[in-house]
Amino acid sequence: MSIVRTAFALLLLFSGLASAATADQPVEVELKSWNQAERSVELIFRGERRTIPLADNVRVIVNGEDANLSTMPANRPASVVFDKATAAITSIEIVSVKDKPAAMAALNRSGAHIRRDASGNVVEVTSRMVKDRSKMTDAWLASVDWQGLPYVTVVGLNFTPVTDAGLRHLEKVQRLQDLSERGEDYQQEF
């Protein structure tokens, strides 16, 4: 294991991450994901994706409160502190921007199915399990302040009356990774 940590230390040193921080000084990164089994995080630093190991006693702080890896949200800006000797991250601090209430109200009016992350922010908006999809229209997409929902990564509009014109409103979804839209007759599924 020490060979792996040494390799990470060299990688960090040459990649600029180690030179960007001093002991106990945070480095600003985009936290993409974490792997509890491998005790590592995937992050983006200066435009490059990297996988960095976690220290055995890593401290996780979300919105100013102690948290643990299982409740740590991903796809967020974060401050990380690492031990230069082992190249392992010793502290991760995430301050989540909360969803805007007006954007949430527009989602609620449509009856869209939403899924939240551990911080309570909406990450998925879908038509799944929605009985009356007639409210999920182009006009509804236009009424949602998508920039007020900064952590949405999945939008599913299957079997809704949304057209290509309505889909243009989703250009404002900053972190969109998965968009599904199929079915012209949205009532056919019932």
C-alpha cells in the first residue's frame, strides 16, 4: 500500500496539486465522486480529472457540519486538505448551494418525480411515476428556473408532451448528464 501512496505523491507533485497547497491549506477542486471500497475520491483540479486516496481518518464537513462518506454529496465544488507525505486527503469540506424556492415551486406544480442528494438538493427530475404528465409541457420547462437547481444531473421526460422547442430550456441545466425523452403519445403508457 505504501508503494501506491508514494506513486500518488509523485503524481500529485508532478501534476501541480501538491505544489498548489501547503500543509493544512485547502485546495479548491470539483469533487466528482467517491469510492468507499477503494477509499478514494475522483476530483477535477485545474481542468484535469484525478483519483486521490483518502486518509484513514478523513474528516468530511458538509455545510459546516461533520458528515461521513456515505452522506457526502458528489458533483460539488469542495476544499480539500491533504497530507503531502502520503498524498492522501485528510479533510473534505463542501458548502452546498441550496436549490432556489421558486425553482422548487415550479417542479412541485408539475408533479414531477424528484430525487434529492444527501444535502437535500434536487439531482433528478423525471416523469417516472407521475400519473398526470400533461402538466409537464414546453411552457412548464420554460417556467422552471433551471439555474436555481444547480445540482440536477438527470432529466427524464418520457411520455410527456414536451417538444424539441421545450427541450431548449434545458440548456440552462449546468450539470446535465442524462436526458431522456421518448414517446409522442404521453397518455399511451397508462
